[in-house]
Amino acid sequence: MNTSNTAAVAVKHGRRRAERLAVEQRRQQLLVLGVKIVATRRYEEPWLEEVARSADISKGLIYHYFDTKRGFYVEILRHIAQELSKTWAEIVTPLINAGASADDVTVAGIEAYLDFAEAYPAAFRTLLEAGAGIDPEVKEVEAYLREEIIRFIASYYGLQALPPLAQAGVKGWSAFMEQVTLEWLEGDAMERNKVVEMLLGVMRSLFPRTLG
């Protein structure tokens, strides 16, 4: 076997792996910057230019990592949604394992959701407004969050999946929570503790009666 050819192939493959890693690292850097900037910027604002400046690259180079502005924005929203799901897991799972009450688990989840909306107000509004049917890809991200809520609730009750009636109830409750949260973000007219109390009250009316 020609050792020089083997070495050349190894170097070539190693370089390709390094390049792939570099590309993924850059994508992650841009996503992190995008999350910070899009948190308070609407889609139609010049946020892409700000991401490019923060990354010290040209705006055109962003399209090497994300095909379109819209595609980049959807990836940012998906990244934010996944971070919320991770936060839920970090907060809710220990409570479930410790045998916390349904009220305590629900309140913890609601509080995390409101923190998320407060931290990313513009992205949150875009996610829900586009998720209403305007943009299928953004609607998919919204649906992902609802499915995560269903998964955590099923986990609390020791189920692999919620029964159809319970699933429908949770989806309806999620939509209600989204709308209430949007209204809450608009100003100081609604006290946070009252919002939590109302959302908890509606959830109480769903479980465990829908699990039968």
C-alpha cells in the first residue's frame, strides 16, 4: 500500500472534517448572535446587518451558512424554541422526580414560558403571529412547543402519551396561554401573578378528568 497516498487521503479527510466543523461553529455563532438581536427586532427590521456587524463579516457571507434571510430567521426561532424546551426540562423534570404537585409543576412551566416571552418579545410575537397560518415553517416551530408541553404533562402523569381528549385540551390551553401572554406583553395592565393564576385555573379544569 502506498503510504504517501494514505497520508494524503487522511490529510484530505481531516481537512474536510475540520472545514465542516468550522462551518458548523460559524453557524452556531451566527445563531447565538441572531437570537440576541432578534429578541427585540421584528423580521422587517434591519437585524441581518446587525448580525453581520457583530460577527465581523459581510452580510453576503451569512448566505453561505443560511440560504435566505427568512431561512435564517426560522432557524433562530427554532433555536429559541429548543432553548425553551431545555429550560422546561431543567425546571420541570426535577419537580416531577421529586413528586411535586400538579399545581407546582404547572406554575413552574408557566413562569418559564413568561420569562421566555419577556426575554424575546419581538421573536415571540413573530412566532405566534406567523404561526397563525401565514408561514408553515414558523407554524411548525409553534407546534413543536405545544407538543413539548403535551410531552411534559404526559410525563408528569406517568404516560407515554396523553389520551386524545387531553391532547386536544392541552393544545387549546396552549393557544389560550399564547394569546394571554401576547396581551400581557403589551403593557402593565395585567399583573404577572394574576396571569399565572388564571392560566393555572384553566389547566386545573382540564386534569385529571380528561385522562379517563
